Amino acid sequence: RDPSTEVFSYHQPPPPQPGSEEKKFGLGVTFKKSDGQGGMVVKRVKPEGAAAAAKALQAGDRVLSINGTALDEVTDAMQLHRLTHGHHNSVALLQVLRESGLKEEVIVIRGVKG
């Protein structure tokens, strides 16, 4: 066999069956209700969640945006869910305002456990 003439094919996985959703992973945080000050304030960081694993967020941090979408523009829970949840090992880039006033960008990798 001549390895230079071998043909490799890539088979895409089959699409999900109707009614079966692929599991989505969150950031591992809960937010307080909007206070009208911009963004959303982290109420709690779940100890086993992705944000805890990244040591990226703490209670009191104000998340201004996720992957470029300002949280001021989020109008309902489903829209927030679409921003915070994604495929395993997907990256969320968060613009965060710390309680100290420091503004930072942090990366959280969804599905990684703390």
C-alpha cells in the first residue's frame, strides 16, 4: 500500500433526533434581579461550576456583557439562558466590573467543574 494514495473521509455526526437537545453547560452563577445600574450583578458562584473553576467571578461582580452582548439589552430569561449556556468546553468572554471599580475581561470555559 502506498500511504500517499490513501483516501481519508470525515463523517459528520448525525444531526440530533427531533426532541433530543444536546446538553448545554452554564457559567455556574446566579444573578440578582436588575438594579438599573447596567449589567447584572452576580448573586452566587456555584462551587462546582465553571466560573468557580476559572476563579473568574465572585458575588458582587457586575457582568456587563457576555461574548459582546451587553446584558443591558437582555430582556427575558430565555435570552439570558442563551448567553450563559453553550456546548461543553465553549468559551464565554465576560466584561466584568468588580466591586472595587476595576473593569476586566474574564474567560469562562463552560462545562469545566470547580
